[in-house]
Amino acid sequence: MAIINLKKKEVQAKIVYYGPGRGGKTTNIEYLYKKFRSRIRTEMVTIKTHGDRTLFFDFLPIEIGKIKGYDIRVQLYTVPGQVKYESTRRLVLRGVDGIVFVADSLAVRRKENVLSLKSLADNLASYKKSILQIPLVFQYNKRDLLEEGIPLLPVEWLEKDLNSKLKAPSLEASALKGPNVVQTMKKIIVMTIDSLRKDLT
Amino acid sequence: MAQQRDEDSFRSQVEDRLDHLFQEDAPEAAEEQVGVVEHPLKNLKAVLLSIDWEITDSTMDGLLNEIKNVEYVYSEDKIILTFLQLLGSMGRYVKANKGGAHPEATRVINSVYEALEKVAMTQGMPRPEKERILLEEVAKFKRLKEQVVLRKAEKKEPAVFESSPAPPTPSPAPAPEPERSSVKEVPVPEEPRAEPGAEARFSGMSPHEAFAYALEEIKEVIRAEFRALRAEIKLWRESK
């Protein structure tokens, strides 16, 4: 849950990038950090394994600034995507206010996307949160590979597999090259802050 | 009505602030490069991209088959063939060890492929440049092999799978000829793996218990990381 200090007029929201292993969650955060480092003026924290995989989480705090008198901060987290780190993923989700589900567009990863979304729903349920109610944005990542002739899942399939019931906003993106990485982040921040707004008034 | 206006105003302020903070510069000019759409490497790249730590026999067999296909296409190009031998050797190693393979293996595979793609697709690249790139990748391969062997020695675990082809050693001129040896590689589990039934255990855990479990999980991985680092430092000292 967001930290809201009405006395100090501070709001801190937690957004988690969730999705299957090697889907591009860390790449999203790294892109934002590299591209806007001078403007964000914070440090990205990352703990990787020897094989360059996310061990615990990546963490990037962003100072949005004052809006309506409130000092707004957003913390972006990723979870480790590998199947074996289920308990870690659940811990990172504690207190989450908004989710970006980074789906892997590779055709061979169809099943992993579905399993990961199910694990997200289950983990949220363990905190008595519903995937139907939490601010959620889908990002269909790696779309740039289509130009290289790599077999990808059509967006319609991804929508049907993942978003047919949730009807959340979705964006096609390439975390590696940048298209829609910023838009995804903006979308989830706006939705998340908007959902917290009622607590500020 | 007033409340709706206030909500819209709040949202638009957030959007404006984000637009200001994350205003993207004009897109950089795209680098001129040859695509792989109709290139012989297209399928190989697709297979490589599908490989994850959750490696299956079918994906690895697909990789090895695709390497054979590309070898056929480039049967006259010894430099490309050497790249493919490197990939084949590491592919067989990863297939045999799957999740227990040295975590560096996947990174080296990707590095070798990227170098292969560069060499194969850059028109007019001089031969010495191709050989230089190849030698760099051979060096990475050798380092990986040493790390695997070193860990085998540290763990004193028995060798459990067949010999893989040795790293091809190219000579700067005229063309690299792969040499063969029979170094056995051993699967060394790098990271802790979830036990069967772990999920079921978590479901009944309190947050504190879940945290303690996760902490143990992390500790074990960190220990494995330190083991790997010590092995690398030892290797570095020996090379001095």
C-alpha cells in the first residue's frame, strides 16, 4: 500500500514490473534509468546473479515533484522472473499499488506468459488484492523482433490469452530499443496516482 | 461536477509533470545494418532467443539442428564454421546440464552469436577483422571452459556426461582450424533450485516465515556467487 503522509503532504507509490523470466522487466527499468538519469537524479539499485539474472529485485525511485501540494514519489520495482523465486516475487509485491505486466512476445513463450499472469493473480490474492482492481498495464515486449523475422505472438493472441477478462490498457513495446517504454511507465504512474487520489482529498 | 473537474485537473497535472520529466529526445538516426529476415542465420537467432534457464531438450535439439543447417550453408567459410563449432560445443554442454550449467554459458553463447552475426552480415569486413573478432570469442569460450573445470575440481564431483568438442583455436592466418581435445565438463549447480512441493509449503506460511525462506534462498545464491567469484579470482591470479 502507498505511504501517504497527510501531515507532511508526501505520497510514495510502489509500482512493480511483473512477468516471465527474460521477458524484459529489468531492461525496461534500465532503459528508463540510462535515458533519464540526469533528470531522475536517483540511483538504480539492482542485485544480479553471476549469470546476469535478477536475484531479488531492481529498484528505481523517481521523484515526480509537487502536485496539488503533495510531494509525489514513485518506486519502480522488478521481480525475478525465474520460476524458482516465487517467494521473492511474492515479497516484492507486498504493498504494491500498480503493476506493469511485461509479456514476452516470443511465440515460444506463450505458456510462460499465462503462467506468470496466474502467479501474479495468486500472489496478489495472498495480500487480499484483486488483479481485477489493481491498476494494471500490459506491455507486449520484444515487438522489434518482428522486423528480424523472429516468430512472435500476434497481439490479438496476447490480448486473448492475457487481457480478455482484465481489459487493462496494453502497449506494444521494445524495452531494448525504447519504443513505448516511457509510455508504459507514464500510463501506470497516472493510473496508480489516480487510484490513490481519493486518499488525498 | 466540481469534484470531476478537480479529478481531471489532478490527472492532467500528473501527466504534464511526467511529460516534462520524461520528454524523449528526437529519435536517433537508425544505424544502417543488414536485416536477418531472409538471412541463413534467421532461424538460428530465433532458436537462440528462445533459450532460457528453463532449458528443454527440444529447444537445445533445435539449436543443435539449426547449427548443422547453418554449417551446411557456410561449409566453405572456415571462420563462420569455427563460430558454429563454438556454439555447438556450448549448446551440447548446456543441453547436458540444463539449469545446472554454468550461468556464464548462456552469456557466452549470446556473445558468440552476436559476433557471428556481425561477421556474417557486415558486408566487406576484412578477413583480419573477422579473425580478430573470432579470437575474442574463442578466448571467452576458453575462460568459460576453465571456470567449469575449476569448479569441477573445487566440488570434486564426478564427470557425468560425454566430452564436448574442444574450443576451436584459430590461428591469425591464413584461416582458423579447430583443434579437438576431450575435456570433460561437469554440471555444477550454481543457484538454489526450488524443491518440488515448495509452492505448497509457501501457501501456508505466514509473511515472516515466507521472508525467512526467501532470505535463505538469497543466502544460498549469494554463497554460490561468492564461490564463482573466488574461482574467477583464483584463475586470474594463476594467469598472472
